[in-house]
Amino acid sequence: MPTLKELLAQREALQNQLEVARQRQAEIVLAEIVAKMGEYKISLSELMGHNVPAKAQVSAAVPKYRDAVTGATWSGRGRAPHWIADKNRADYLVSA
């Protein structure tokens, strides 16, 4: 039966082998991604989402509510921030 020290050494060796295998696999996948980018003429900026066609772009939401104390704003989209949750939203409307 192996000792604790031997088992810990085996675990460390396996972890090193796993890291090497993960790195090799990542290099293979990266090469495949680069090849597909070349094949389909996809630029790095397109891949990163910086060169999205105008139709696909989401417009920035205009603030609809403002906290007078902190100046924080909220568009009314998504989850309500703590400063307006469970309160009368009319009191926080941004004037036109």
C-alpha cells in the first residue's frame, strides 16, 4: 500500500500531465479556430464583436429614472436597482 507521500507525488504528477494535455488540446483547438476564421474570412474584430452590422447592434438604453441622492440612473429595463425597488417610480422619473 502506497504511503501518503507517494500518493501526493502521484497526484502532483497526474496534475502536471493533465495541464500538459489541456495545453496541447487548447493549441489544437486554437489552430482550428484560426483556420476557420481564414476559411470564412472572419476578422479578429468581428470575432470579438467590434464590427457587428448595424442591424445587430443594440442601442444604448436612455435613462428613464434617476436617483436624486446618488445621481444613479436606470432605463427601466432589467432588474430594478435597490434605490428604486419597492418605491413609487413616478418620483424618480427623469424630466424631458
